[in-house]
Amino acid sequence: MFYNTSSNANNFNLTELFKVLSGKMFNMVKFQQRKETVIELTTEQWQQLNQHCEVRLNQVTMFTVEEAASIGKRLGLTLYRMFMIFTSLRKFEYDEAATRLVCTDEDFITALRLAEI
């Protein structure tokens, strides 16, 4: 949904919008705090992640200095965090009670594609 935020859109109240959105965010945080959730990847996803990060690490060290390798290594951690965020959002969206969840292939691919940007 796109909101017209131009000066001509005087019938739209951003304060109210952010109140609603912050309420949704608060509910999601409270939902996630009820029980600890362990988020896992499938064996295939781990293989893809390791392969992806190895390629990025090689690219970074090939085109820059060896000391820049930490950039490639941090990418793996950043990707895993993205998997956890996407899985947590789905948990909230579907009111999932499980405490162990496996990242969906859709969320996995989405995170990999975002990491390419």
C-alpha cells in the first residue's frame, strides 16, 4: 500500500498511521517474547549458504586486500539474521506456537537475493 505524503494529501494523518503501525510492532514483540524460538535451516539451505558465502569471501579477497575478508564473513551472519527475521515474521503472521521452526525456502531465497543487492 502506498500513501500519498505530498503537501496536497492533507486528509492523511501520519501520526495516526504510525500509532497503528507501532501498535502492531508492539504486539509482534510481545508475541515473540512469550517463548524462545529456535530457527533452523535445512541441510540443503546450509549447503547453499556456505557456498554463497564462500563465493562472496573469495570475491572480496580477490578484488581487495586480505584484511577485508571480514566483510565476506559478516555476510553469512547477516544472512542468518535475515532468515531469523523472516521466519519470526511468519511465526507472528500465522500465530505459530512452535518453539522450533525451519526457515522456508521462500524466505531463504528472498534473503539471498537481498544480500546480492
